[in-house]
Amino acid sequence: MTDITSQTEAALAAIAAATSLDALEAERLETLGKKGWVSLALKTLGGMSPEERTAAAPAIQSARASIADALDAKKAALEAAALEEQLARETVDLTLPAFAAPKGSVHPVSQVMDELAEIFADLGFAVATGPEIEDDWHNFTALNMDETHPARAMHDTFYFPDKTAEGREILLRTHTSPVQIRAMLDQGAPIRIIAPGRVYRSDSDATHTPMFHQVEGLVIDRDIHLGHLKWTLETFFKAFFEREDITLRLRPSYFPFTEPSVEVDVGYSTEGGRRVVGGHGDAPGHAWMELGGSGMVNARVLEFAGLDPMEWQGFAFGLGIDRIAMLKYGMNDLRAFFDGDPRWLAHYGFSPFDQPTLSAGVGARA
């Protein structure tokens, strides 16, 4: 019994003094291992008389439990200390990009869509979406486009052979304007939305493709006028092109879904063979460039959307996302957007870590 007590005290002292997991494991083997003295002591119980076993067993079991608890506690302490040392030694700055370069890049169109959403969100606009497969009522009729309008022709629009249950023609939407109708029908007024997305028209050349991207803007409220429209577009273009010398010109035009209707022109100059937005279009060395259409929402469109035009007014605008991306980032052929050439994507693509923010600059490049 005296030997058990002294051995236990020595083992506990050795465990407490261990400075590494290897030293602790050696002490475990010496005490609780198959050939350790605690294990050997337990094996002697079988050869003892009942009286001797009754006296010796509790002391051996107590020594075994004490040593096992001390080993567990010391192991936990050593592992915690090792982890603290590792964390102190292997510091990681989580704000840095990953060590391995990303294998892909963000397409300029996707980047510009994120830039649009960031800017218009700051102006209080929500992002709305709608189906790309539309019916002719939402795509044409509700937008005040009559049955003989040229845009309804087969050579301009991709139609499907099927029809809806109501007998409406089914087609690939030719603009994002149907989202306006769906949003007004669902939400009513007031409303302030942008609707970016893909649209489809039967056209293809250096500046047109059968599928391209538009962003539609819509504001419906009381006492809205063209001044609100011009201020909104000027504010957007200043943030998008990151210049304060943006000058817009609203030129009278005609669209079935707006009245009055205006084309949006922006002043630009030519530098190094590319167009650079900025300055007044009538100034020497400058000119005007058309960027999109806009106007006050036609009263008939408001009626189709279930709104009273005597109470509600609003403006709408449409911009080609691919076109303003070309203008901002110096691209000269729209077809390259859809070729999938990895060299083009490597040159014009954006890092997935380069998220546009108003504070850091929506057009910052990695």
C-alpha cells in the first residue's frame, strides 16, 4: 500500500511536470500501459486471498483513476497551449484575397448589372424581375402597342408556336418593359424599381445581337414630372461613369408607352480612338450620343396596370446594359460579349472579389 501511494504521488508529479505531449504519452505508458505498474498491480489481484484483495483493490483503483484524470487534464492543457501558440504564429488577414488566383472572372455585363443595382439602390430603387418568356399582352398590348405596330412583326420578334390558355401569343420578351406592368399590377403605387435582364430581338451586327441586356427604370408617384426623370438619369450617369461633368440632353421622340417621350443623349469626346463620356455635346470637339429612351408613363399604360392616371404619374426609361458597358470600358464590338473567348474575358473580366460599392468606386478594377 505504501508503494502504491508513493508511486502514485511520483506519477502525478511527473504528469504535472510534462512539457510536451510526447513526454505525457511516455508517462501514460509507464503507468497505465499494458506493462505499466498500475496495470501490473491490477493483475496481481487475482492471486490474492479475498481479504488481501478487499484491502488492495480500492487503493489500486484509486491510483488508476487519479492518474487517468491527471493525464486527461494535462493533455487538454498542453493541446490548448499548442493551439494558442499556433494561432499566434500563423496569423491570417481575412481581408486579403485567396492565395490561388480565381480560375474564372466576372463577365462585364454581370459587373455592370451589379453596378446598376448598387447605384439605384442608393437612390431608393428596388430590383424587379420578370419572365423572359412572355405573352403578347404584357409585352405589347399593356404597353399601348397596337396590333399593327412593327415591333410585333415576325422579323423582329421570336414567337413560339403555342399560345396561353387565354389565347395570347407567347414570345421571347423584346424589352424589359413587361416587368413594369407586372410590378404595377402586383404592387400598385407608389413604386420605384429597376428591371435589368436579358431581352431578345431578331437582329445581329457589330452593335446588335439577337440576345442582349437592358435595364428598365420606373417611378410612379404623385406630382412626378420630367425634371425628376432628368435628375435621376444625371445622378445615375455621374455615379456610373464616375465623372461630375456629365451633361444630358432630352430630345423629343415617340414611344407608345410614354407621353411625352424623349431620347436621352449624353455629351462625349473622342480620345485615343474611343468615345469618352463627359462635357457638353455642343462644345468644340464634343458631340451627342444616344444612350436610351424615356418619358412620362402613358396614361393608357397606367390604366392597363390598374392605376388611376388622374391620381398617379410617373416616368420610365430604358438603357442598353451592353452599350453602356462598351462605352465605359472601351469595347468596340458587341458580338465579343457572347463569343466566350477566354482571352477577351481575361482582359475585360472582373475579379469575383471586386464588388462594386459607392464608397470604393463602382468601376474599380482588381
